Amino acid sequence: MSARPRVLLADDHAMLLEAFTRMLSPSCDVVGAVADGRALLEAAPRLEPDVIVLDISMPKLNGIDACRLLQPKMPDVRWVFLTVSEDPDLAREVFRLGASAFLLKSSAGAELFTAIQRAMAGQRYLTPLITKEVPEAVFLEQPAPAHPDKLTDREREVLQLLAEGRTMKEVAAVLKVTPRTVAFHKYEIMKRLGIKTGAELVQHAVKLGLVGR
């Protein structure tokens, strides 16, 4: 890895991407910025970053699933999640995926530098705003809630896109499959979860952290 970390930013807020780029440029090489999870899947292998700073709630593909899909292809990349979500279970989930850091967008800017430095040193960073008074090691060892309705990666992708209000034809175009395949996945998701309406589908996607509230 280079002396100056190569950083790729992923967030769907253009102003934040610009602010992060300005803030990191003196000490990092910001090699790119993307606005959704699908764009991240395309850009990361091409740009070969050392660190990916990303939000969890992104359109087309959330940060957690983007990380899950990219990790096998890019095992040396450090993952720094920077998000508005204060859900402790999401923090535990990203570290179980192998993330290096989890901090909030309300955190001080210096925390992002600290997170990247620790990531490059092979260490992890978890913002105290999440752990509160609980020691980090104890916090991360707490069990995550069981998900008996666990979905496959493709079902999670379909669920997110449908919950964002896309038609089955639009979902098919994003995933490069046929609308009939999307309809099959939607049927399987709703049957397994006991969901009857589109509103319930959205509620479950929010519960899983696939889309923002």
C-alpha cells in the first residue's frame, strides 16, 4: 500500500462527497467518489483503493451488501463505514463482515482521520457515540438479534430496489435479469416473510437497514 492512502468515497449526498474530498485531500489520495452501491461495485476494482469510506444507506445497493459482494474480490481493502444510523446492531454487523471502522456523520471530522489511520495500521475504530459507556470489546461481543427470515444476497438486492419504489422492469434492468426473475424473487420474499402489501415490504427493508427511514 502507498504512503498516502488511496481512498474511494461512496455516499449519495453530493455535498458530503465534496466536503469529504476537501477534508481528506491533504493526507490521502481520493481516487474517486460514487453515489450508489452499484457504482461502487464497478469503480472499486478499477480504482484499487486502500480504503473505502462508505455510507450504509445508499440507493440501488446498500453499503453492507456492497461490502459483502466486493470483499472476496478485494480482500486487502479497509472498510470505513460513515453513516447517520445509530443502530448498534448495524455497527456489530459491519465489524462481523470485517470492517475496520464505524463512525457517525455527526462525529467530529478528526474521527475520520483517526479511523483511516487505524484502518491502515490493521486496527479498528468504533466511535464512542455508539458504544456509550460500554467497552468496545464488550460491545462487539454482544450477540446480534436472530434473523430467522434470512434472505439470500439476491433477495436482499431485489427487496431493496423494490422498497425504493422501482418497478419490476426497473429492478430487472439494474440487476441485469428478466422481469420474470424479479417477480419470482418478490413472490419468494413475500411468501417467506408473510408479507401481503408493498407497505409491509418497505417496512421490512427499513428493519433490515436496506433503505433509510
